[in-house]
Amino acid sequence: MSGPDKPKVIGEEWSDERVRSFLDIRPWDSAENADFNALLKAYQAMRAEDFERFIGFFVAEGRDLNAAGPDGETILDLIARHRRSADYARALEKAGANKTATAGD
């Protein structure tokens, strides 16, 4: 929340520790895929350059870039539909992420 007593922070630098902390995020619903959930939360919270760093840490831990969400789509399927997410999609593709065969059909 911003206001007179709390100025809005723009361009804040994220430490590796803060970026890595998203590896520990778990879904509320135990039926949801933890890897998909961590990717989604990181995408929603991070700038593209921080998200790309997160992807590096994510892959290094042996996590699944192609994990499916509740609707059967990968995070790349979801991101590819967003107009301003090209940098996020490129980071995922560079790391080896794939779209599902039915995405966009």
C-alpha cells in the first residue's frame, strides 16, 4: 500500500535469497502441482529479469518447467496468452519449457 507515509517503491532490486524464496511456496490445495504453483506465483510477483533468475534456480533444483496446472496447461501456455509477457515466455523457452499440444486450440 502506498500513501504519504509509505512511498511507492519502483525498480526495487531483488536479492538471490528473495528470488529463491519462491521455490518454497506451496499451494493451499494439496491436489495442485507444487511446481506449477511456484512458477505461477513467481510470474505474478517478479519482473522478467528476476523471473529468469528464478527459472535458473528452479531448473537447478530439478523442478518441472512443464508441470500442468489444474486445467492441464503449463505455465508457458498461460503466459503465452498475455500480451506483455514475451520476456517471461522467452525465459521459459530458453530453459526448455514447452506448451501443451492442445494449448491455443
